[in-house]
Amino acid sequence: MRRLFLLSSVGERRPVMRSTERVDLGRPEQLARQLVSVSERHGVDVEHNALYGRARAWVRPRGTAWPMAEELFAAAPARVVDKEDKNFASE
């Protein structure tokens, strides 16, 4: 998942732009363990909730002030589909 937190030409916050891409399918616990393992090998910060089988690894953590961007991998429900907001790639 990638998100862009952008400002308008007059400095106002614009709606957050998103891009999601499904990388793999599997059981939540299995995907979370795999994400934790790969993230740790590459020195990427990872948040893991073993109780719910969820994990998130930030390749590019969100900043604290707009404009900013973030990029992360997450173990998510299978119903998540690939999608990208219009003009995401051109921003």
C-alpha cells in the first residue's frame, strides 16, 4: 500500500491518494509470519499482532507533516483488490 498526503497550491490538505496491490494470498497467520520474517531479514520495521494474524511493515514510514508519503506491506483480508487513485503515479 502506498499513500500520498499532498497539499493544494494554496497549502490546504488534499484528500489522501492511495495505491494498493495484492502480492500474495494465504492464511492470515501464514502471511503475517512470512511478512515478519522477510521484514526482519531486510531491517524493515514491522508491527505484528499474533492474536489476530496481522502484520504491517513500513518500507517508507509516514512523516509528521504534510506533504508526506508512506509505503507499507500488510497482511490484509483477501477481498482487498488492486486499485490506484486517478493520477496517483503522476503525483
